[in-house]
Amino acid sequence: MADGGTREVLAVRYGNRVTTRAETFLNYHLYGEPDGKIQLDYFFWVIRDGGGAGRVTLVDTGFAPAAGDRRGRNWDATPADALPKLGIDPGAVGTVVVTHAHWDHIGNLHQFPHAQLVMSQAEYDFWTGPLARRAQFAAHAEPGELALLQAIRREGRLTLMTGHHTVAPGLELLQVGGHTPGQLIVTVATATGTVVLASDALHFYEEVELDRPFAITADLPGMYLAYDLLAELAARPDTWLVAGHDPAVRDRFAPYGSDPAVTDVGTPRDAAAASPAAPTPA
């Protein structure tokens, strides 16, 4: 893995929702536990090389305010609002990684009209194909946003990859599937170790720690295999696993500056706590 030098990896929390455990975990009744409330945080992720003036890669773009309002989510900012507070001109974002095409991850692509996008071929093919219109899938997408993905491809700004793709030295994409047909994770080399941005391959740490699948899945065996891979990566020395929607991210990693919404996921508060245990098979 390449040396990350002065590379920063930041998680920006832009919204939240309180829901129930029964709605969050697949077939929750199988665990024989009482239902209860659980908070789900919404993040996008910023990878910045070389300090303030280096290359900027954005991982996902959050949900659009109108879609969040319609779906009853709380939100604070879009990427175009949040990035300047980090000293980043949104126009300086060179690459946007689309980990998957759910509405809460591609809602603000229009804010980056000059960036190059990268996503998996399987993800693009699925969401632009006929099965995406079936109710169980369509509930998690916005037609206008999928149409924008197609327009970006026609503009020549979309790279479609299969399996593994290198965005830049030390910045790698791995296709895992499970949650969606072409779900990606992102591994990022920094000066102190490797950050694994799981995005929605891992919404909550307990999915991998307790072998407890998330409720929304396109491929349950694929989801379990993704958990196994994430657990194996997290067990490597100096490797930090970052869940996609878990409020615990802000507890496991150090704050970045004075903004409580921004977390430096390259700096764990406690290395042991930041690396989850291997799954416990049911």
C-alpha cells in the first residue's frame, strides 16, 4: 500500500434519523431481543491529499434536501455547503466515488459538474435496468438522480469498474455487493495506516461484530461475504474500519477541528475500539 503522506480522510455527518432496531436489521425477531430505538447518521467522506491544496476526492454526495424532507430525514448541509468550511472549494473536487446508487448517496451529484465519477459497472447496469423499477428496489432510489447518472455517462465523466480499481496511489475501490448489486468499499492509505470506508457495506458496527445483516439487501450471501472481508481487513495492523451510518464513528475516531460534524477517521481515539471483532456465526 502506498504511503499516504499528508492525506486526510474525513467523515462529514450531514443528517440523522431515529428509527427502530426491527426496521434496521433483517428479520430482527430471530435474535429474541426486544425492539428499541436506534439512531442512524448520514455521512459523506472527504479524502484530501497534501493538506489544503492537494487533490480532493469525495466519496458519495449525501441526499438532496428535497428528498430528505420528503422522506422525513433531518439534515444540516449538502456537500457544497460543508466543503468550504473545510477550506475546500467544491470546484476543486476532482473525483467523486459513488459507492452505490441509493438516494442518500447520490443526491447532490449536480453540485460537481466537472468532477470525474467512478462506480461499479454492476451498480450502474442494475439501476439503469428494468429490475430497478420494482418496488423493493425503487423505494431506495430517486428517478431524477438515476437519470443524472446516465447524463454524466453520456458526458464522458463516468468510469465504470469491475472488481478492483485504483483511483490514485493508495486509494483503492473494491466491489463487494450484498447491500446493492455493485456496492463498493474504499481503502485509503495514510501516513499512519489504512482507512477502510465501508459505506453501506456496513451500516452499523454490530452487523460485522454480531453477524447481524442490515434490513436492505440485494444479495444476502453477498452481504455476509462483505462482512467477512471487512472483518479480515479490520484485523490487519493499523487498519481502521469506518461504518457508513453508525453514530459510533464519532466516538471511535477523533474530531477534526471545532466542527462536531466532522471526524478524522484516520485517527482512532482507541485503536482496539476502532477495529471490530470478527463476526460470530449464528
